[in-house]
Amino acid sequence: MLRPHRRTMLLGLVLGLAANAAGLATPMVTKWVLDSFSGGLDLARPVAVLGCLVIIGAAIGLWQWILMGTLAEQIVLDARTSIIRRYFQARVLDLQRRPTGELVTRVTSDTGLLHAASGSLIGLINAGVGLIGTLILMGVLDLTLLACTLSAVVLVGAVMSRLLPRIGVAQTAAQESVGRLGANLEGSLRAIRTVKASRAETRQSDQIIGNARDSAAHSIRAARVSATVWTISWSGIQLSVMLILAVGAWRASLGLLEVSTLVAFLLYVFQLMGPISELTQNLTALQSGMAAAARINELDTIGQEPAAPCSANPAQHSPAATGPPLASSPAAGSLAVAGPVAGPVLSLQGVTARYGPDVAPAVRGIDLEIPRRGHTAIVGPSGAGKTTLFSLLLRFLEPETGRILLDGRPYTEWSHAEVRGRLAYVEQETPVLPGTIAENLRFTHPDATDDEVRAVLSAVRLADIDPALNATDLSGGQRQRIALARALLRTPEILLLDEATAQVDGLTEAAVQDCIRDRAASGAVVTIAHRLSTVLDADRIIVLEDGRVRAQGTHSDLYATDDLYRRLVEALRIAAADTSYV
């Protein structure tokens, strides 16, 4: 994290050393002033030099302070930028394995700890140089008093070396508790209706408050260790001052030490507090920063989606392409086929996929073709592999064996953006994003015109709604239709609907059905639904069971020939007599 800022750190180090030099020279110049005064010499020159040292030291210190403060903010910004980019370039399933609140904490809380730690290395070097320089000049003044000082410094250092590692351990535990707090709070607030309906407010709040108490307990432990370190360091300095005063006064009474030398030595003793305090502060900050950096580095285990292949124009390599090259939309990076292409738009050949190396395959041996036009419905009991199939099509999950083809070319020859540019997806939870309805509709195509926005709202029967309204104020059914409208904007080539009519009212379901019929007339529509009433008029129905394609055909054929499909229909109380019109 610090490596990109080497030049700034070097400048900060040089400024710190210059400020140290000015500070180290001050007691010697003070001794010069006292000797000049006692000897009856002119004080103008030594006083002028002393004043210049103070002014120059203050100016250099101010410059370094501003420089290192700016560096700290830049390092925090760099860390947050890196984490955010990693999140949005991550594989979806890898990202979803971690609680959302914990991921947010890594960006907000953990990176904040890097602020103080960013300048700790420079501070440690400067403090170390200041400490060594002070001790050397003390030795120049009087070796006996230096021995008294060193005994106190060594004792303080030995105690600090035992206590400081505990700060890092406590800080790491505190940040982990904060991560759990964020994850639990985010999940509970997202399900606040369920929490209240279940009368679980007290239970959930107690659990989250417990996370907060754990974090506080660890932070208090770190604060106690820090307080102990500070108390020991300051007490050691004060005891050394008392010892030096006693020994110095005794040596001065014997004529072995000049008063001006004793005063200069005491100034160095008081000045010694600065380097020791800086060492304590910077070591504490470094321990906290290392703990935060370790947690941030854990994010490296999140898998990233591969970069786009070198092929500049995928359509030129497609054996099925008979028209001009694929055109890329400047707004969204989506691709559209300019000329006719033969064969199915999507094909799955012997596809097997699983969510982890130690789990059973979610789908196995899938052979499936999606025609370029028409409505393909996918049904099956829960856990049959329907959503996994969509995850494969959208490249959220990669096949373990087999291959997926788009326009006759394997997915591996397309980038993730090129594949997703050909698809429009309405997910099961149909989330709306912060902002207005218009901003939500333009999420995929930011350059869409107002006329396009109004047309797509009309298509989902929301013509009367104001696009300037806040999207979070919509009802559940309206959100469902907004999500569908967002997918329909700019007429996608392949429309994927993941249970788009689950838990919606009749009007919303009718609007969705009309959109499916209109879109299926000119493009490919693939739907997943537990409500079979939404797929009764599909051109083809795929029945999945235990991750395999069990059967496929029309509703009437499957109802007559497939027992599982018949049981699914009967479970929804749709009798054959009631659906004979399909």
C-alpha cells in the first residue's frame, strides 16, 4: 500500500530528519547562550541563531505534517478504491459467500485504521534518529548522566516490547467483531418486516448489541494496553529527569559539571520525550494498521473474473455469422448481431457445474438449445438446478465439464462483458437501486432517451408513473415491473427472467406475460417459474430434476407424458381440463 508513494515518503523522511536536526541543535545553542551570558560575551549572535532554529524547525515541521497528512488520506483512498474495484470485478458467487455487512466494513472501518499507520514507518525512522541523536549529544555533554538516562530508556523499551504486540491482537479481534456487527445489522435491517412480524426485535437487537459489546471489549483491552505503554514511558522519563537532576546537582556541586551543561542535558532529556512518544504512537498505529492490512489482504482470496480476451471482434471468428461484425453499444458495451445467424442462439453441451470442490454437482450432463426466437420455460422442484442454469448462462458460474456456446462459438472465446451484453436479466429479488425510476431504467443504458423510458414504462403498464419519483417508494409489484422494464430497454436479444412472476399480483403477472409474448415474437425469452400459470403458453418447457434435464416439450405433451410435470401442475391446482385451451 505504501510502495506507490515512495517519493512522497522519502520527502517526508528528509523533512523529518531536517526537523530533527533543528531540534537537536537547539539545546546546544541554548548552552552557547548561557555560556556567553556567564562570560559577559555578546548575546546577539547566539540568540539570533536560536531564533532561526526555532522558526526553521517549525516551518519544516508544518510542511512535513501537511505532507504526511495528505499521504495518509491518499493511502486510505487508494485502499478503498482497490477494494471497491475488486468487489465489482469479483466472481459473483465468491462475493456472495461473504456477508454484505462484513464487506462494507472492510471498505469503511478497516481502511480507516490505515490513516494513522500510513506515516508510522516514517515516524519510526525519524523518532529512532531523533532518539539516537539525542543520546549521542547527551554523551558529548556528560557520560555519567547519559548512563542514568540509558538505564531508564532500556527499562522502558523492554516493557514496551512485551506489551505492544497485544495491541495488534486486540485490534484484529475488535475489527472482526465490527465485521460481524455490520453483517448481522445489514441482514436484519434488510429483513426488518420479517423481524417485526416474528416479534424478534429484542432477540436480534441483543445479538447485534452483543457484537458491539465484543468489539468494545477488545477495543478497551487495546486501550488499556496503550494506556499502560504510555504510562510506563512517561513515568520512565519523569524518573530519569529526577535522577539526572539529583546526580547533576551533585556533580555540579563538586565542580565536575557546568551549570550550562546541566541545563542543556536537561533540555535533551525533555526533548527525549518527543522521540519516545513518537515511537510509542507509531508502534501502536503500526500494530493497528498491520491488523487492518491483514484483514484487507484476506480479500485477495476472492476470485476475480478473467480479463477480456485479445480478440477485438468476436463476430469475425464466428462460423455461424453471415452478416457484418458485431456492433458494440458505446453506452453499455452490449453487442448486437447485425446480420442473420443460423442455429440456436445458446447451446449447452454436456455441462456439469458445482459450487465448490467438495459439494455435489448442481447440474450435470445438461444438453440444451435455446432457439433464437420463442419462449423457453424452465420448471422443476426446488433445488433442481434452474437458477444454476441461469448462473451458467450469465457466467456467474463456470462449467466444470462441457461447454456453452453463443452463436455457435464457445463462451471461452467471448469476454464476460460480451456475453452479458447479449443478455438482459431480471433476477428473482428484482432489486431497485438508490435513485429515481428513470435512473434505474437507464442503469444498463445511461444514454437512453426520455421517449425510450416512457415507452418501456408503458410496455409494463406503468405509463402513469412519474419517472422522477424515488424508486424506493414503489410497491413490490411496481418494483417487479421496473426491473422488467430495465431489462426490456433497447430490446435485448435474449431475455432471462428468474421467477419474474413469483409473489406478484394479477395485474403485474398480466403485464409480465404480455411483455414475454411481445418479446418472444422477435427474440429469445427464457423464464424460470414456480407458478406454472406463467409458462402455460411457452413454445417449449424444460423440466429439470436433480440437476438433469428430465423432459422437454409443450404443456399438453408434458402433462400427458411426464409424471413429475403432472404432479407440479396438480400441486398448483391446475387441472388438465382447466388448461386444455393452451
